Amino acid sequence: MELKETQLASAVMYRGDFIEVHKDSVRLPDGAIASREYITHPGAVAVLALLDNGNLVMERQFRYAPQREFIELPAGKIDHGEDILATAQRELLEETGFVAGEWIHLATTWPCIGYADERMEYFLARGITHQGSALDDGEFLEVFELSLADALEWVRTGKINDSKTILGLFWLEKHLNDWQG
């Protein structure tokens, strides 16, 4: 059975600094015409920075859209044409002041497939050393250490409820179990 929808027309409804909102007309597999609204996004990375003591580098920051603070992994937007590893390295340094000697790509996920083309690239960073942070203008966050066990407990209790962080922690747990097992 063919499931692909075919674009007939497309209009940009909004163009921001890094996202666009589109409204398309599409032909459905049964021949009917429908409308699709979606956001294009350059993608992002999330870094599971594992310190030599086994703890993770985590962040606490305020997110404007939901109007609250979140506990998160270091993460950030992929700049146009930027290699995803370079993005991960840049974001880890900018947000936390850490650099890593070893990088492992863990997974690619699409967090909002119903309305956006954003993808999230997950990296494990090891061999961590501190160089000093260089936050972007207007970026404010608290950096702290947390064990994987405590982070997973915080997921279970709802203290960590950011989806990219939850997925990253689960990927790290699986990777470490496979690696150690």
C-alpha cells in the first residue's frame, strides 16, 4: 500500500531566525486533497557528557514557551551547513565549559513528527576536561553533575521531564549496559 503524500503547493506562513512555518496542499494516497501545516527546523544535538567519576554534566534552565525551568542535557541547534559532531562539541563547550576526548554517536530521533521535521542527534562524550564556558548572549543556565542512577530516578519521579533528556538518558543506559555486559 502506498502511503506517501504528494506536495501540490507550498507557502511559507512565517519565517523566523531558524524556523519556518509552512502550509502545503497535498494529494493523499487515495487521491483526495488535504492541507498540511508544519515547521522546518535545522535539527539539534544533545550531549551525554560522562565525567571520569561516572556522573553526567547536566543543566537547569528556564524555557520560555512552557514558562518553567527544566533539567536537561547540554544541547543546541545545528547551524546551517554545520557538521553534527562540530555542533555537539561547540554546544558542550559553550554551555558547560567542557571539552571531550572521545565522541560516540548514539542515535538520531525525530521528536515532533506530527508537525515538524526537527531531528535530534545524540552523542556520548567521554574524556571530559574543563576549559571554561562561553554562553551565547541571552543564555542563562546552571551546570551541575548528576549520576545516571539519580537522573533515571528523576525521570521516574517527574523531576526530569524534558523528552530529549529522557530519551538521551535511556540511550546512555542501554549503551552502558551493552558495553559493560
